[in-house]
Amino acid sequence: MLLHLGTDRDQVRTAVISALAGDQSRRRTSAPTRQPAWEYRVTTIATASALSADALDQQGADGWELAAAIGSEPVTLVFKRLRRGSA
């Protein structure tokens, strides 16, 4: 539609690409942030029924979050938390 109004094709293309990309050159106002550093703990239990809310609560109190439960017998549990000292 803009081309029918006499707008330059390359200007339209550049404007659309810039808008879709978020034009990082204009948006960047602060230093880039670091990605968080994670540490992981892998534990194996016999069955899912062997896992208790109390055990999960204790892991959570220590800063661990259950990230994955793999398998059924045995069950491999993967916990993650922010590495101490990372932002």
C-alpha cells in the first residue's frame, strides 16, 4: 500500500526490518546484563512415590528448584539454583 503512495521500496523494507528487530541501536540504554549462572544437583530415587513434599520443601529451603523428573523406576531428579555470587 505504501508503495502505491510513492514511498521508496528500500525505505519501507529498512523500516519494517528495523521495527521487527526492535532496532537495538536505539533501544540500548544500559550495559548488557549477564546471564544467570546455574548449578545443578542430580539425584536418583527408586520410584516417584518415594518422593515426599517434606523432601522437596527441604530442597527448596536450600534454594534448589526441581527442574526435571526423568523416568519412572528409577526416577532421576534434576534440581537447579542460582550459583552463589552470580547475579
